[in-house]
Amino acid sequence: MIGVIIAKPCTTMKGLVIGAYSWEKPVEVDLTKTAECLKEKGYSVERLIPGMLLIAKVEGWEISVYPSGKIIIKLLDEIERGQEIARIVYYCAGVLEVVL
């Protein structure tokens, strides 16, 4: 394994904060590419501000994705479910192989 996905409860709002970390390569998410892939997979993209923020609905959950790879999943408190959703996003971002 060269990286890890870490999920923890968000301290400022109800939900999870998920981060992707790698010891071998920086995790950088192209939000435009990620949004296109999520749309192709049938997920709803609510807002895209290239280089800043992507808001989408994945598996019924509202998520915010940042270029650093940070994901916030609102109102979700199940860590394993959050990691599953994160894997979908990281796959679309092309960084899943970096963090697993």
C-alpha cells in the first residue's frame, strides 16, 4: 500500500470528512474531470467551480470535493459507507490507485 483513505466525523457540521493521502505521489483532484466522470456514472453534479469546489450527489448523499482530495459528505455518520463513496470519487478523479 502506498496511501490511505481516512474518514472521520466532521467537527463543525454533521457528516464525514474524508482525506486521501499518499507517501509516494501528491493527491491532486481535477474537479472538472471528476465531475464529468460522475455524470457519466449517473450521479448528479450540483455545482462545479473549477479548481475550487465540486458539489455532487453520490448514492443519495451530498458531497463536496476539493482539489486537495478532501471530501465532505453531509449528514452521513457511517465511516465505512463514507469510504465507499470516497472510492467512487477517487476512481473518477484518477487517484484511486494512488491512495490504495
